[in-house]
Amino acid sequence: MIMVFAETQDGKIKRSALESVYYGSKVAAAQGTTCAALVLGQVEDGGKLGAYGANEVWQVNDAKLASFDSQTYAEVIAKVAADKQANVIILPDSSNGKSLTGLVAVKLKAGVLSGVNKLPEWKDGKLYVERALFSGKAFASCRIDSSNAVLSIAGNTLKPVAEGSEVAVTSLTVDVPDAKTKVLSVNRSVGIVPLPEAEVVVSAGRGMKDPSNWGIVEDLASVLGATTACSRPVADSGWRPHHEHVGQTGIAIRPNLYIAIGISGAIQHLAGVNSSKVIVVINKDPEAPFFKAADYGVVGDLFEVVPRLTEAIKKLKSAGH
Amino acid sequence: MKLLVAISQTPETTARIAFKDGGTAFDPTGVNFIMNPYDEWYSLVRALELKEEKGGTVTVIHCGPVANEVTIRKALAIGADDAIRVDMEPDSAYAVAQQIAAHATTAGYDIIFTGKETIDYNGSLVAGMVAGLLNLPFISHASKMVFSGDKAIVTRDIEGGTEEIEVAVPFVISASKGMAEQRIPNMRGIMSAKTKPLQILAPVAAESLAKHVEFRVPPAKTAVKMVDPANMDELVRLLHEEAKVI
Ligand SMILES: Cc1cc2nc3c(=O)[nH]c(=O)nc-3n(C[C@H](O)[C@H](O)[C@H](O)COP(=O)(O)OP(=O)(O)OC[C@H]3O[C@@H](n4cnc5c(N)ncnc54)[C@H](O)[C@@H]3O)c2cc1C
Ligand SMILES: Nc1ncnc2c1ncn2[C@@H]1O[C@H](COP(=O)(O)O)[C@@H](O)[C@H]1O
């Protein structure tokens, strides 16, 4: 059977969990088996994972799981997986997922591949799956050589679709170890889709000249329901928060649409964004290297082009699309 | 404090990525190799700062062939006290983690540092595996670490923000941007690196359990479609009807 660790935040199922569960259900279908989702701690809406493909939803609700500790979470995930004899264990390739994947694999003595971006296939009884490497400059087909596998899936690998109906949440009793770390505070901007999960990203660079000019970027993001990002020098000079920085040294993203405004397209920037499905580049310099990586390009002054684009999208939206 | 920093070697950030032998191996022709930036700029430097604050030693460990000793010498030039090279081809995260854990299990390190990921395989697995093998607390993608008494207060990157975590030694930590500022080795460092101890260890028997079988580069992008800057309705139409992303 397939087991998915379904991430929650503040007692609610995260979007990444819908994606992981949907992925898990497709793996289960290919294998002729079932898919179970595991939620840790309190959750209000666990049943909806059924709609996204979970045949069962298991919950371990222990006060010790109220905040995240990688060892404690990994221990519980591994215990349940071993107990239920799950042979593929799926995690999101999110911040917490990155903390857990290696730990869970070691605890289960399972082969592991992180950041996979396609559904697996089986050849001669072995699991093969693809992942990106060299920051999206290459792909590899990879094989698991153990009987069970741990996979973490890259954001935006599959678009989760509600194809089934809700299921009841079953409570499991597991001996939860004490955490050796203590979360003191969580500082998160609220109401914004986090960058790794965003389907549309509007990103701006040094071409913006000054942080006070960001209004036009935010307006565009807001009509698109997009998350904002920025180039490294913009974050380094404190124009934008550090968590918006994308690229080699920032975060790697793969949205459906990436709009780059006043960003030259240096190779280290591209490393974080070139897995985006569609790239639009707005730059006044026709020689900007970013145009080579773009699907659509606009050569022009961003201070004129961006507000014009925002208006054009408003028109489309008001036409009912 | 007794500190261990795991360092890896990767192609330079601007290297042309190509494969050979029918796509089964990385082609190193004309590629410059560097210390993985997360290891060099953030993890190693934070360890050195900590040693300067609290005293102790900084040991670097690298799993790789003899040719990679230039990277180890660079870590020594930046300020590490001594180094260990486990003589092997680092062909999987698990194989590497087992070596680091085998060495660390009796050595009594207070903190084991890694980078958040290598910029070639982007695995982000070694640190968690080492923590799992040694059963130590693990904090990933840390952008800041300060000490308050005998406890470390670590800031960790999460989606859309940060989290502050308290942890006592011993623990494993993987470093992302922000942990420290890059240091350039000076002449004295480079000279002294030549004589600092470098111990070569034979690898312990280790399993891999996962293998990268075949590599390929993505197909070349089709030529960019240029849109008149005066006509953003056209761009919106293309994004809506052709690309179907809005
Ligand atoms: C090891 C390493 C790691 C790095 N990691 C990252 C990373 O993770 N992320 C990252 O982003 N960078 C990274 N960098 C930095 C990278 O090399 C570039 O320096 C950086 O991406 C440039 O940022 P930018 O495009 O915003 O600025 P610039 O290169 O200054 O480009 C500004 C662009 O704006 C355009 N412009 C100016 N005015 C206007 C206008 N009015 N209208 C329209 N266009 C305009 C210009 O034509 C230019 O193309 C890294 C560098 C190194 C060495
Ligand atoms: N061959 C190696 N030798 C020593 N440390 C390594 C090696 N490979 C990876 N590491 C460490 O593990 C971190 C994460 O690597 P990875 O899990 O492969 O992305 C790196 O930043 C290094 O600190």
C-alpha cells in the first residue's frame, strides 16, 4: 500500500497535502493497491483528503505533535509506515518535507529520492522515477533498489483534482517520542500562497530602481492571484524580504507562469526558475539574457508595460474568465 | 566546542551541464569544480565563527577521491583545523551519510554542519540521514544560529517565513543563506593549509538503495515570442488562449 504524509498548518490541510495525496492515489492505482494519508496533530478538515484520492485517512493526534520536530515527526511516520507495511511512502518536498525525507528513509532503511517530478514506473519489479538536478539544468531517471521506497515530490508536479468523496478520519495510537527541539515562534506572512506552492509568480529585479516602486508589481500579482518573488540583489539590499528571493541561493520554484520584471536573467537566477512552465520576461534591454529562457518577451519600460498588463488582465477577468 | 563540517564538491554555478557514456555519467570536460557554496559560505564560516566565540576545533569531512583534496585544502585555508577524507566515489546520499555517521558516532561532536543541499544533485538528504543514523536532533535550512547560555536558538526557513527553534547540543544542522558571510582565504591561511592534518579513511561498507541511472538535459527552449509593449491585450490573449496559464 501507499502512504502519504499529508501536511497541515494551523489545523488545516495544506495545498501541498492535496497534491501529495493525489500523487499517492495515482501511484496506488498504477500498483493496484490503496492509498492512505497520515495527518499528525490536530486537523479540522482531514476528511477532504478522501476527495483527492485517499482511501483512508489516519490521524495521530498527540499533544507532542502540536509543533514540528523533525525527529519526532519522522519517528511517527516511520512507525506507522512499518506497522501498516506501506511500500511507497510519499512526502511533500516542502520545508518540513525536506527535514523529514532523509530521516524517514533511514529509519525505514528504504531507498529514497527527493524532489521527484513525475509519476513512477515499474520495470522488472523496480521503481523508476524522474527528478530534476543541477537546478533544473538536467533530469535523471532514477531507480530504487530496496523493497520499499521513500519519495518526496516537487511542488506543482500534478494538479490535484477532487475526484472522490470525503472519508472518515481514523485515529491511530502511536507511542510518540519527546521532542528534543522546541519551537519558540513562527513568523509567517499570512494570507499569501507560499512561493513553492504558487501557480503564478510575479517577480521583479533591480530594474525596479527603488523599493517604493513595488506597488505596480503588487497590483499585477493581485489581479493574477500570484505570489511575489524577487532577484537576489533585491533581497540582499533589503528591498524585499529574504523569503521572496528565488534562484540558486534562494528557493527553486516551478509555477505554471513566471513573470520576470526588470530582471536580467543571470544563470544563478535562472537556476531557480527555469522549471516554470511558461516564462514571460519584461525588460527594456533587448539583449537581456533572460529572453533566451523566455516563452514570451516584451521589450519596454517596465513602468509603462506593467500597469498596462495589469489593466489588460483586469479586462480579461471582468469578461468572466 | 567540537564541530564537524561536511563539505562536498560541485561543478561551478555557471558550468555547462553535459553527460557522457550514453547519458549515464556527468561529463566533467572543461568544468571547474568548487566547494559546494552552502558548505563554503554558510556552514563552514558559521562553524569557524562559533569556534572563535567559544573555543574548540573545526574538523571538515569530505567523502570523495584524492583529486578532491584541493577542495579540502581550501576549507583548511579558510580556517578549519583539520580534515578527514573518506576515500570513495560519493555515489549516493545514503552512502555518504553512512560514512559521516560512522566517523561521528565515537568522535563526540557538539554540532555537525552540512549545507542545505549540493547544487548539483539538489538532494537535501545527507543531513537528515546523518541525524537519523546518529539519532540526533536535526534542524534543516537554518538561516541563523545564536547561542543563549547552553542552548542554540536557530532560525529556520519555512514557506513564506521563518521559525525559531531552541535546541541543545549535540545536534545536526543544515545551513542556508544568511547563516554567515562568505570568507576569502588569505595568504597565511593558504600557506598554513598545506601543513594542517588531513586524515584519509577507508570507507565503511555502505548501501546505496537508490541510483541515478540516466541523465539528460532538457530540450532547447523554442524561440521566444515577442509581443509589442504597447499591446498588452495581445500578451494576455496569448497567455489565456495559447499557453492557457491564466
Ligand atoms: C554564486 C552566485 C549565486 C547567486 N544566486 C542568485 C540567486 O539565487 N538569485 C538571483 O536572482 N541572483 C543570484 N545571483 C546574482 C546574479 O548573478 C545576478 O547578479 C542577479 O540575478 C541580478 O539581479 P537583477 O536581474 O535583479 O539585476 P540586474 O542584473 O542589475 O538586472 C536588472 C535588469 O533590469 C532591466 N531594467 C532596468 N530598468 C528597466 C526598466 N525601466 N524597464 C525594464 N527593464 C529595466 C535591465 O535591462 C536589467 O536587465 C548569484 C550570483 C552568484 C555569483
Ligand atoms: N561527498 C560528500 N562528502 C561530505 N559531505 C557531503 C558530501 N555530499 C554531500 N555532503 C554534505 O551534505 C550536504 C547536502 O547534500 P545533499 O543531501 O547531497 O544535497 C552538503 O551540503 C554537504 O554538507
